[in-house]
Amino acid sequence: TPELAPPMSGDVIVHADPSRYGEPVKVSDLSADKLVRAWGMGKTSDGGTVIRDKDPTSVLALYRFPKGQIVEPTNLEATIDGEIVAYGDRCTHAGCNVGDNAQQPGLMNCPCHSGQYDPKQGCKVVGGPPPHPLPQLPIKLQGDQIVATGFFLSVPYGFNKEEDWKQYT
Ligand code: FES
């Protein structure tokens, strides 16, 4: 079913927060020290839209950093102008939602076992037990909407078996 599918090419990135649920995320909504949680919104076969919010692995976290701060191993081609990045927001350790690091703005902190990720460096693990980076979602700007251009670039939590994710690569 489309609402269980992961975010994919053509999906419009929409707010997950209940106060703005389903509204397309705008560039002006984004900042460097406070993530915006989002879902992909795709088209259904009958021309309607569907928010892919039924699999917790599909939830996204978006940031906007000043130019030059986002560096490798981030896939820069998959960012918007090297300023806006999107990642899957489920910790690769045990699947908790990863939040902002209040002590170190610009880093991410997993509330479950203090896994630390750096969204400016491809969400690589910079502390704690997570075994893998958070998966980056390739995005572009289309008009004033943020749109996915493909599937996650690495295997997200919940697809810990590489073979299960292969259908999406
Ligand atoms: Fe995130 Fe354990 S679930 S550090």
C-alpha cells in the first residue's frame, strides 16, 4: 500500500508535526539547530495524494545549514544547494526517533542511548552505539516545494537486512 512505502522520487516533503501536518515544508521553515520532521507525500494511481506516514521508518528530519558547513561524506548532489539536507529520522541502533542535541546545536542526539549524529557530515555517527549513519534522502527544490528525487541512499533502520531494502535501490 502506498502509505506504507518509503519516501520516493517525486514525493513532496510535508510537515509531520500535528500543528502543520501535511503542509509542504518550505525552505523558510528550516534552520540549522532545530530539525523539522516530515513525511513524503506521493501520488496515488487515481490521481489523489497519499502521505506515507504508516511506516515509522519513513519519517524524515530536515535541516538548513549556512553554505559551506555541509561537507562529505554527505552526498552533496542530493542536497539543495549544499544547504538543505534530509535524513531518515530513525536511529540505526534500535529505531528511536532522533532529535536535536540541545547541548551541541547542529548535532543530533538519540534520546534512547545517546547516539550522536552529525547532519553536516552525512549524519555519520559521532558518539554512542549506533552502527550506521542515518540514511540520506536525495532532494531538490521544485518551485517552492522540497521534493524527493529517489529512495534513501543507504539502508534505513527496519530494513536491517540489506536484501529487504534491495527492492528500493
Ligand atoms: Fe538510538 Fe540506541 S536507539 S542510541
